[in-house]
Amino acid sequence: MPPTRLLPRLAAATCLAAIPLASFAQVTVKDDGQWRALFTAGASVSSGNSDSTTVNLSGDVVKATKIDKLTFNGRALYVKNDDADSEQRYAFGTRYQRDVTERVFGFGQFDALKDEPANLSSRYSVGAGAGYHVIKRDDVTWDVSTGLGFTQERYVVPALQDGVLRSKYSNTELLFAEESNHKISDNTTLKQRLAYLPDLRNSGEYRATFDGGISVAMTQRFSLTATIQHRYDSNPGDGLKKNDTLFVTGVSYRID
């Protein structure tokens, strides 16, 4: 793909990158060791690097006990941009978390992404760290965590990294995050997460993300969801803006 065609496609695909691997429609979590799932279909309108319409299909599966939790998630996204062809993105992620004490926990995670319009033939990320349950109640939880991650990217077309044209690139980054869940009423929940990821390979460069969402149950299985997501990248690449904001609405179906 010629570089002159690549940049417009990168701009069109930026809204795809703005959607996190973790969905903010909330799958039911109970510490009984049973598998539970949540499937969501949604649409979004975004502004920033491009004006676009997005259709988002996702699935989340979780199994939790009193001391640990295992989650899987998958995503398929379709984007139609006003001045570009339709774009698609596929992602998969898994995370394992285990309490060491009543308050302290450790975690490990893996994410995979294929996003050719963003010039990503593949991206694989692994990370691990520790966290602390600041608040742990039935109606409110608040966790803080820190860790270390490694990411390797392969490009459809060689990209300029560290002043060199590369077909692949790897970097190590720190992770600082906080997240909370709030049960407002019997049928309404709020969730938010803020993360800061400084790049250890390139001093001064970093990414930051914020995700907030509300879920309102219509029936025992169906819920209306709305989320707002903001992404900041200090070095997004030529022709791309550093900030992106995305608003997503959808309907979720849960299997408990």
C-alpha cells in the first residue's frame, strides 16, 4: 500500500483504535465459580481524526471465585467513514486476577489486535502487576494497580519508528490505573477506568485512556448501555491527532 494512500486510511481507522479491548457493558460477576457471559451490539458516532459511524459487536465471559477471576473478551468492529472505505477491526483479550490478601491482588493479561487500516498486521501485548482494593463493598468497588507490559507490533507497510523505517516494533511500558464500579440502584450501574502508560523506550512519550459507562437494566437479561471513551497518544504518527473521543450506545444480553 503506497504511503500516500496509507495516511488517509490511518485517519479513518483512528476511531477504531479509540475503542478499548475491555467492554464497559458489565458482565455479572459472582464469586460462585460459575461461567457467565454478556453479548453487546452497539452503534457510535465519533469526532476527532474522522467523522464516522461505527457498529460494534462484542462478547465477554467471566468466571470468578472468592479469591480469583478469569475473563475473556472478543470484539468485531465495522466503521464507515464519510471520505473513506469501510474499515474493520478484530481484537481478543484475556486477564487473570488473584487476591494475595484481602486487599492486595496480582494480575496477568494478554491482548491481540488485527487492524490493517491502522497499518497493524498484528499487535500482541502482555502485562503483569499488582493492585490494591481501596474500597470493596457490594455497592462500590475501587481498585488501583501498577505493572509492566511488553508490546510487539507488525506493520502492513513499514512505519517510521525512532527515526528508522521498520516492519515491526517492540517496546516496554509501565502501567498505572484506577477503576471503580458503582451500583446506583437495583437496575443502574456506573463504571469508570483511568490508565496512564509511559513508554520506557522513548522518554517523555506516553498514552492515557479514560472510559466511563452507565448500564440500565430493562429486563433480567437485556440492558441499555452508554459509554464515553477518551484516548490520548503523545506520538500518534504523522497526520493523526493526539486526542480522540468516542461515544457508544448499545443493547446488551446477559447469560447468568
